Amino acid sequence: MSNLTIESIAGSLKSGNVNELMGSSGVQSPTAPEAPALRAMEQEGMKGPESAGDAAKGFGQMLSESITKVNDYQQQADTSIKELAAGRTKNIHETMLSIEKADTSLKLMMQVRNKVLDAYKEIMRMQV
């Protein structure tokens, strides 16, 4: 861990190898405060984190799925608008609901993007 530099962190993040940052031992057994939460998750049928690499992969996958959903909402809104304009449907309420759903999801995605960028900038300002 003594050779931790910005370049090595950036390389680890680009390659997706978060275990390098965590050390070679990977994820250790949960500490006392984490153990009850993990047991409660297992009782509810949820999986706990397998390793740090899985957690990073899960976050990226979650973001990708969210972007896909936002895109789907945008396409549904476009289709609703076209059908209303063409006269194939007269239900303006469903059209407005699909437009608002698309708008709200896009605004939420932009706020998440802004928070991620702020966190990245904050990390880059840290002195190592």
C-alpha cells in the first residue's frame, strides 16, 4: 500500500480491479457492527457482498440499468406524443403521465451524475 499513487488508483479503477486498492487479502470477515446487518440480510433472503470486485461491478451494472430505464421512458414518451399527434389515441392523461415520468427520471439521473462527478472531483483533490 506504500506505492499508492493517483496513477495506480486510476489504473485500478479503469481495469475494474478494486481488490488492488483493498490489498491482496480481499474482503475480510465482517466486523462486529456489520455482522448483525449481514445476518438480517441473509434472513430476508438477500445476498451479502461477496467481494469488493462484486460490489464495484454491481454499482456499474446498476448505473447501466438505470440509464437504460431512463432511455426506455424517453422512448415511451416520444411514442405517446407521436400517437397523440397522429390521432391514434385521445388519452391525453396517459400521454402526460409518460412525459412526466420521462422528465422526472431524466432529472433524477442528472442529479445522480452530478453527485458522482462531485465525489470524483473531491477524491481527485485529496492529497495522498
